Amino acid sequence: METLTCPHCGMRNDPGDRVCVHCARPTDVGAGVIPVVEEGQREPALTAPPPPPPPASPVSHLPQETFPVTSQPSNGPATAGMVFGILGVVLLWVPVVGFVLAILAIVFGGLGLGRANTGGGNKGQAIAGLILGAAGIILPMLVLGAVLNIAGDSARQISDIQSSLSP
């Protein structure tokens, strides 16, 4: 039976294998893989010549410079402040929950800003937490004031209508 020799490890593989079963590298069928003839078989008609070596890169002789990968230091309170601020603004319709989340946003935003000023990173998230926390406190108060104003006007109009209808 005819077999193919892997150009990387030199081990024998079946003719249809595209990947060497020994080293798991591609066998490059038709380019660089030379069939091996078992004893008692005739020579195959064509054998693929080995591929030419790739041309050398003009800069391959230069030393490769590596740069250290630095990550931004984490600042959990800043992230927590921003998340609490977003939740506080979104849940401003739920009176107690929105207010508590806004207070937590201000507290964690302040802690995160303090950590960011000492090199902790994520200063923008801390500021966003502070702003959203303040908005989470101010917006419910404005909504409550508007609702009370509308309710007072409606009550006055109803009493005016009732007084004009009574003899």
C-alpha cells in the first residue's frame, strides 16, 4: 500500500490524510509530500518535489523589539458607582429603590474618584457614578414636585367646579 511521508516529522501517513496523524501538522498534499513505496510495489509515476524555501525577509536579521503589555489598574468602586447610578436613574419611578441606588452611586462614585486620583484608573466611570447618583436624587424630587403641583391644581379646579354648582 502506498503511503505518504510527513515533511515535518518524517512519519508515514495514508495517501488521503491532509493532517499528519503523528504531529498534527498539515501534510500539504501535492506540495512537499513524497509518496513512499512499500516493498513489492512498483514506483509511483509522479512524486512531488519538495517546495522551495521561502525567500528571506530583508528585516529578518534585525532584532525583534518587544513591548510590555500594561493593563489599566482596576477600580471596582468606580464601576459600582456607575452601575448604581444607571440603576438609580432607570428606577427613579420606584421611590425607595431609586433613591437608595442613587445614594450608593454617590458613595461608590466618590470612593472610585478618590482611588482614581491615586492612580487607580477609571476616573470617567467614577465621575459618571457621581453625576448619575445626583441625577437619581434630583429627578425623583422634580417628578414628585410636578405630581404634587398637578394634584393641587386638580383639587382646586374640582373645588371651584363644586362651589359653582352648589346654590
